[in-house]
Amino acid sequence: MTKRIKGSCTTILVGKKASIDGSTIISRNDDGHEALDPERFVVVNPADQPRHYQSVISKVQVDLPDNPLRYTSIPNSILTNGIWPAAGINSENIAMSATETITTNSRVMGIDPYVDGGIGEEDLVTLVLPYIHSAKEGVERLGALLAQYGTYEPNGIAFSDQDEIWWLETIGGHHWAAKRIPDDAYVVAPNRMNIDDFDFDADDTLASADLQDMIEKYNLNPDFDQVNLRHIFGSATIKDTVYNNPRAWFGQKYFTPDVEQDPMGQDLPFICHANRKISIEDVKFVLSSHFENTKYDPYGSGSEADKTLFRPIGINRNHDVHILQIRNNVPAAVAGIHWLAFGANTFNTVVPFYANVNDTPASYKNADGNFNLNDMYWLSCTTALLGDTDYDLYVDFRNTFALEAMGAYRKIQNDTDAAIADQSDPEAYLAKANDALAAESLKRQTKLLGDMVIMGSEHMKLRYNLND
């Protein structure tokens, strides 16, 4: 089988009573094994959705229904290994992010091995998002597909609608478990199995029909008095202590600073509660973070050993960050917001694109393998690369840029929201708003890069203090 090309992501989920405006939020850094892998932002209209799907990696073939919904998508620009849609919002304001690569253990693999010809991250959004009408229905459809076709890898998948967020984790080749995130809670999920406490009889859980019997039949539960799926099906390795757990620790430290925890701890909680309501800006900060104000910050003043000990959330292998927001108390036409930024997240901002459109702006849609600063993907990557050469020199430019850009985007969004009820053609109006958002983003990101070049040229090493 062709080697998979994604992985190493970080997910944040925010329930509607935990967010500042009553919206549900599912978000993720879509990371890869390579630093650069161009992505695009597109809309898949029903006529463009395949009816007979074949995976590039596994070659699995799946016949799909004839009534797909329109949906936003963030596919790879170079399709050698398949589409990899990553995430999107469909025309009924149902969101999906797929996937967070997770972990397993040898006991599971001995019972239900992976299926080489199964489905995987490459396929899941295409197979599920166009056909679901609620977050829970997304869990049920994906669960049925896993049972029928199996999977060749372990993944965590998020679904949301206006009321609910569900998180599903695959288990072995055919099994899975899912949990509804409480409305007043948040989750920070790195690349490990994340679900801990699990009640098979609760209304807020779903699972493979035989999962509970499998645990008992094969003596999989290491605990005396609880059902903890991370203990049963996941890992607790040395790699987890430096690659995964510290990311959950930092996100939880940011949202709930009064709770003291070990960054290497194997039992950091899945369901958490913040000390305040969570904003889009909060989510973006954490998904861009690198252990700021700790000795583990790669840009900080700690020892070299400390600065390289843990894998940060913001990393050079971020290909996009998406924050899928389903809003309440607004018209359905503007409820779904597909916030998006490309490239390493230290020097970019997320833009609030309306999901209820038929097309996307050219600067976010047309990136390919050819370097072009008119494409937001390449512009963002270039800014991040320059910023990395001297973070302290450029970070104040970044901070001012982020504050002013987010304010400008929110002004366009507020004006658009206020006027949507008066529009005879809402989709055309929202497409125009998205064009304005993309133009504002391209202008401001270009200015940031220019300011950094002007400032940085004065600090080049190839200089001499005497002038003619």
C-alpha cells in the first residue's frame, strides 16, 4: 500500500455553552510528514461528487448515494495520493473534520487487525459529509462504513451541528467508539487515543455493536473499577510523553490555568471545562502555540534540551488550520463559518469564510506545486519561513497584524450578517463577502511579509558597519 502522507494533527472541540457566542466549534491543525504540501479551499457541488468512489491508496471501491449535499473541502493540490478533503461544512450546516491520527496497542491488533483494502483519512470526508444531516448521523454513517469496509489506520473524527459535537475514534480494523462532547466542555486531542471514561449504556455514547463484548471476551480492561477506552485500546508509550501528552497539557493549561498537571502525564483528561468562555481567537492561539511562557518554547530562552524536548502544536508541518463554527441565533444561510488559514500557523490568521456558497475565492482555491505569492498557501508559508529565522525580531509585527486583520475580518462578517435577510440571492451575496475577506487577507498578509523583509534587511549577517 502507498504510504500515507498526513498525520500528526491537533484537534480542539468546544461545546455551545463553552463558546463565547453559543456556537459549536470543531477545529484541527491538518499536519503532514512533509513541511510543504499545497492545499486548496474549494466547494464540492452535487454534480461534482462521485457516485462510484475509488481510493487511490487502498483501492477500495464504494458506491455512493445519488443525493449528495454540497460541502466545503480542503483537498490536496497534488493528487498523487488522493483528494484528502480534510474538513468541511455541508449545505445543512453539518461539519466534519477528518482526521486526527491516533494510537492503538498490540492487544487490539491481535484481535481486529487493520484492513489493507479498507478506508482511511484520504476517503472519509468524501464518503460521509455529503450524506449526513446531523452530527450524530455522521457517527452512525461512518460507523457503518467501518464495519463494512474496515480501515487501515487509527483515526479520530469530529462532527458537529448547531446543537451537538460528537467525537469518534476507530479501534482496530472494524471497531469504533464515539462520545458526545458536553455542551459546557472543551477537548484538546493530540495524536493518541483520547476517549477515557466510557459508559456503554449512556445516551451520549455510541460504539460498535460488539465492542463491549470484545473487551470482556479478550480480557482487555487493565483497570479494576472503570471502563477507560484509552487504557483499553490506546497507548501509554514514551513517545506519548514527549509527542502527544504535552500538547494536551498546554492547551488545557491555557483554557484552565488553575489546574496543575504534568506535561508528560498519561492520564490528562479528555473532557475539560475552561475558566471562561472560549473564542475563535483562543482556539487559533492554541492551535498556533509552541509552549509560550514555558521553558519548552523552541523560540524561548530555555536550555536547548528543554526547547527540543516536546513536540509543539504549531509546527512547520502545519498545512492548514481550520475552525468549523456552526452558529446559533443567526439565519441558517450564515450559520456555517469555515475559518481557514494555510501553512505553519505562527505567522498567519484564520479567515471566516461563509460555507453556504457555490465557489471559493481564487487566492485560496488555485494553489498548486508552483510557488506563487498570489496564492495564499504559498504566501503564508513564505511569511512563516521568514518569521522562523528570527522570531523575536518579527513577532511584534505578527501580533499587530493578527489583531488588525481579525478586526477587519469581523467587521466584514458583522456587516454581512446584518444584511443577509435583505438579499434576494443569499449565495451570491455570501460569495461576494468571501471574495472581500480573501482580498483583505491577501492584502494584509502581503503587507506583513513586506514589513518583515524591510525590517529583516537591516539585520542581515552579510553587512559591514562602514559606508562609502
